[in-house]
Amino acid sequence: MIAVKNLHKSFKVADKTVTAVDDVSFIAPSSAITGLLGPNGAGKTTSIRMIGSLVEIGGGSVTIDDIDVAKNPDAAREKCGILTDARGLYTRLTARENIRYYAELRGIESVKSEATIARFVEWLDMKDIMDRRSEGFSQGERMKVAIIRALVHEPSTVILDEPTNGLDVMTTRALRSLIQRLKAEGRTVMFSSHIMQEVAALCDSIIIIAKGRITAEGTTDALLQMSGKDNLEDAFVALAGIDDEQHNMKAA
Amino acid sequence: MAISKFKTIITVAKKELTDHMRDKRTTLLVLLLSIAMGPAILMGLGYFMSSIEQKFEKKEVFVQGETNSPALVNFMQRQDMTIKQPKPDFRALIKEGKHDAVLVIPENFSQKLVEGDAKVELVYDDTRQDTGNAAISVLRGVMRGFNQEVAAQRLTARGVSSAILRPVEVENTNLGTAAQRAAALLFIIPWITLIGCVTGCTSMAVDLGAGERERGSLEPLLMTPIAREALVLGKALAVSLYAFGIAILTLLGFALTLKFGNLPNIGGVISLSLQQYVVFFAMLATFAPAMALVQILLSTYGRTFKEGQTYAAYAIQVIALLPVVALLGQFKDATWQLFVPVLAQLMVITRILRGESVEVMHYLIPAAINITIFVVCVVIIGRLLKQEKIIFGRA
């Protein structure tokens, strides 16, 4: 479970202070998929980076399975598998070597990591590419390797930042199926996306974030009802709008 | 689950070496150039030295009209000189730099010599540095000697001591041994070797710094619970092993050339014992890793591999230029040089090559300085990897 309380972050850009995340609080429970929805620059990636303790928490707190990320970042990193938009692979290593490197860095015994790798490879149907050098991999192939690399330590919490960006239909389907399987295994799954259908189809609850603040949260139905719209895209546009009336609207 | 830092260091080093060695073209080029450096420098140096020595030692002089002055010819022969006939068009050839200086003795020389009005012509072109400089000084020396001898004979004939010609007697006592005189050029060996050791590590160092971020692999790496210092040390270990490899190959190139390379000029000047090779290697073995770490540090500031490479290139330029400063400044082996990387290695390795004594401080001080640079770089890079602007690239 991820518990985020009054999260805050601001950056200094050319003598100006820009607030990227402003008083964000939410809970992403275990065995559930929580979607993070928001326009570009809304603060999704910064929030994810703070949860992954890659960016210092500016204010508030984040706990992962009751571990305080600020106080014990390494323990939190062991619980977390995060895929951000930096998905670079070592192109002279094979897909398998790229993943094994992370398993070794995380101190996982090879017997255990090989079993984990084999399971994910099966799920994502990527046997053919595992022993090929990753140079020249398609975007989808790179994504699959990056995901297994992030999950090789069997984390209880999985956070994926726009994982389906730029992927073809088949890869997207494989990825959606993976997300559902991770949930079925009892993990906390959180992912951000721009694709409304995907969010609607997968998420148990959705958090809409705009200009660094949460503007709405709830199930798909709750958000539709709240916005008075009949599809999630229109609901998102309405709820992510920053006019004052909707600013602090939250579903019950 | 606490991850042992030692294990992390080994894992990172192993991965980095595997990764880099698979770049076969770069690795092969670096390794081949390293081993080829010794033979190339030694052969070049040998050729250069022998061409100078030959001109001085053979004492070959070109004289036109040798029959015009048996006395002068006799003087030259007594100096063990070989008199050679110049080519007919020697004036044009000298201008083109294809002929050594020529002494022209006119027809009536002997008679004029008696009359006290003798002249010879020395034909040369001093704008040509490539040929003839040695020949000019030999011919000038001959004429100086001949003049002195004739003058001394004339004074003696008049009952005056020839010492009157030399109010101050200069006694030449050259403390430099023959080897040292030839060794004046030996600084080229450490100079080129040091540059080779540094440039050989550049591609790997920049890949470990700026390359990691440009590739987008730094962020996921830093989301693992490994210690930043262990990560940096792992990279440092990898690049150090690579640098050791370059240093060993470079030395091997030198050793094999000296042993089997049939270079009589060099063989007489440089003859290294195993112990001297060890000191030579020790100088490179701390220098190369320290400079590799400086390159990783500089490249960490680069947003892209290209930018990192540019920063590293400037560092190499400084390293390459320092010896020139030392040369122009005509630094004698001074203790302060031991505290300046590059100058220290240059000084100590040149001493080894010259066959001069090397004291303990000669390798302990540079080693301590290099280890300090190494450690400081590891600490700074470790800290930089905690800074958001470094991890994500400066905006």
C-alpha cells in the first residue's frame, strides 16, 4: 500500500519557484490498480519520483507498506518496482543480461531471479528476444525488458509511469494483462496514463491531478457522475480543469 | 536484505567491463595502439638519434677542390674525417635541402694561404632544419681547428708561444654521460605514454558518466537500493582495470621492442631492469586510474556523451600541454614536480630511462597524490549522483 500525505515539491527555475506538487494526498491500496491521470506537467512524474525516493520529498510524507520513504529510502526501494520514462538499456548486453544485472545489484540469488524472469518472460511473450543484444530493439521490446528489470525483485508495490506510451496494440495488450496479473498476485499497482480507455478498463480507482494538485478521485463511475459526463475523456477534461469550482472536488 | 557494498562494486565492475569489451572496434583500437606505442616511439627515436649520431660520428665532409690544399686535406684526415666529393649541382640541391653543406676550396688556396689572404667558401642553407645542421658545425669546427693550427705554427716559427692566441684556456669537462646526452630526447617516451594511458580510458570513462544518463539508464539504476559510493567504486574499479590493461600493454610494447627490436642506438641508452619496469608500471598504475576518474567526474557534468567527451578532451589537452610547459620552462628535476600529476610521472619515468637513481619518495609522493585525486573524485561523483539536476540533466 502506498500512503501519500500532504506531498509537496517545488523547484527553482531561473530565480522563480515553481510548485510541481502541491498538497497531494492519496492512498493506493494493495491488490488494486490505482490510476494517476493528468495533463502534461501536472506533477505525476515528480510525485512518482518522490515515491521512488529519486527526488527529495519537499514536504509531507510517503509510506510504502508502512515504511517511511524519507526516513528509510533503501528499505522503501526494496519494496518498490518503478518504471519511469527513463527506460534506457545497455545496448551491448542481451535482454537477459540487462535484467540479471539488476537482480545481482539487488542481491537476489540467481535461482530465485531466474524463476522470476522466466515467469515474466512467459507473461510478456518475449522468449525470442531474451538472448539478443538489446541494440536495435523496438520500443515495445525495450519497454518489456525495462518492466522486467523493474520487477525482478518481486516488489510488493509496482509503479509504472505511462508504460504504454508509443507501444503497438499487441504490446499494449500484453502489458495490460501483466498489470492485471500483478494485481491478482496481491501487489499494489499504480500507473499513470493519458489513454482514457486504458485507465477506465484497468483501474479500480482513479486520481486526477492537475497543476500539482489532486482535482478529483474515485472510481470511473464516480468520476462520470461527479462531472455529469458520459465518458471518461470528457469527465477528465472537466475535472482536470482548474476553474475554482472544480478545484477541490472529490468523490465521496 | 542488506546488499553488501563489496558485492555491488564487483557486480558493477563486471558489468561495465563486459559491456565495454563488447565494443570490439574501440577496444581493439585502444589495445592495439597501446601495444604499438612502444615500438613506434622507440623506433622513431632510434632513427632520429642514429641520423644525428651518424653525421657527427662519421665526420663525413663534402669538399670541392680538395686537391687545391693538401695542408687542409691533411688536417681533415688527421681528424679522422672522410672527405667526399659533392654532387656537381650541389648548390641547387642544398637549397632544396637534399645535400649537406659543402666546403669549396678555390684553386689558388695554397698560394693565398702563404700570402695570408686565403679564403674558403662554406655553402649551406640554414633555413633548412631537416638536413645539414650537423654538417655545418662539423665544417666550421674543421676550419676553426685548421686556423688555430696554422696560426700556432706561424707564431712558433717566430719564437712566440701559441698560448698568446688563447688568453683564457677553456677546459671542457662534460659531466653528462654519453647515455645522458642521448637521453635528452627520452622525455618523449613518458610524454606519449601518459597521453596514451589517458586517452585510452576516455571512451569508457565518458560512457560511465554522461553516457549512463544520456542512455536513460541512470535513473532506474539509482532507484535500486545500492549505495551511490559502491556504484561509483564499481565503475572506478572497471575503468582502473582497463587503465591497468592499457599501462601493461604499453609497457609490454616497450619491453618487447627493447629486447627484440634490434635498435642499437636505443639499446645503448635505455636498458631497463625488471625493478625499473616495476617502478615504470607503478607510475602508470596510479596515474591512469586517477585520470580516468577525473574524466568520469568531468563527464558527469555533461548532459550528453558528446558534451562529456568535450570536457574530457579539454582535460587531455591540459595533460598533453603540461610537459611542454616543463620543457619550455627548462625545469630541472625538482621536488615540487612530484606533487603535480603528469610532471611527476614525466620526471620519474625519464629518470628511470636515463638510468638515474629513483628514490622512494619519487614514487610514493605521486602515488599518494593520484590516490587522493581518485578518492576525491569518487566522493564527489557519489555526491553528484544524489543531486536531482545531475540525475535528470540540467534544465
